Amino acid sequence: MQVTTTRPKIIVTADGAGVVSHAGSRLLADVADRTTLTGELSQVLDVLRRPGTRHDPGRILVDLAVAVADGATTISEIDVLRDQTELFGPVASDSTCWRLLDRLDDTALARVAAARARAREVLWDQHAERHGRPFPPARVAGQDLDADVVVVGTGVDVGVEIAVGLADGVAAPASPHAELPSVATKGRP
């Protein structure tokens, strides 16, 4: 899977021109792109793309995940990203997001899970290549957990994991203001 992006190039300056908010959220979108998550989702969800539509289903899911990580509690809050095209590029409307979510059946959710697993494998490989070793084991109460358990409480893909991780059995919070549990991934995918 090639790493591709349809987001605008960011140029950082100190002149005060073109100031944007939520720039940190863009970094999460870039991580999804660079770890091939966006491309993997786009590939597996292409069957849901209707002819002549403008927005890619994989990109829509990533944008929804970014919005959730940025604090969105409703689908309509995707407009926070949508209103900043200079930072995020074209972002689907909330009605387009709803149409996609409505089409995600069990087969599509299984494809999403497989795409996430492939992207997570890329992330593991990228980390090992950069640091010369795999992720260290998680530690609890001063002891290493099983070497095949990685706890993702904060980090590279937690926003994406929360947004699309519900397909993997993570229960949604009872209240929109409740916190989702930390995501734990057993074994390397």
C-alpha cells in the first residue's frame, strides 16, 4: 500500500499569516495517511463508493476519527474540520458521513478491521525501522505485560482506534461525555 494524501501541504511560518486552529488534529490525520490507514480503508471501502461521488469512504472514516480525537461528540461536528479546508482539504458533510455509516454492515466492518490491522503492522514496522526495535512491552505495577499485549492509551493511533474500534468490541460509552476505555490490542496483527 502506497502512502498517499489528499490534504494540503502545510507551511509553517512565524509571520502570523494564515493562522489556523486545530493544527494538532491535522497531525493525527497525517499519521493515518503515513501509516497507510487512510489508503487501506479507501481500498477496502471502495465497494461502498457510489459512482460520481466526491468523497472517498476511507478518508471519511479517518476524518471522523480525527474529529472524535479533537473532541467531537456528534457527527455534525465534522464541520470543525470541514470549515478549515486550508488545513484539512475537502472534508465530507455530516450528511455524507451519515450515509457512509449507514452502509457499514458486518462485512464492511470486518474489512475495516482488516485494514486497521494492516496499517497497524505498518506502524509496528515503521517504529522498528526508526528505533531499531519493536515497541517495548506495556508495564503494569512494575511488571511487563505479556509481550503480545500493547496498551494504547495515548499515542499514535488512539483517536483512530476509538473512532473505528467499536467494530472490535469496544463498548460505546453510556453518556456522550463518558470516556472510552483505553484500547488494548492483543498481539501484532
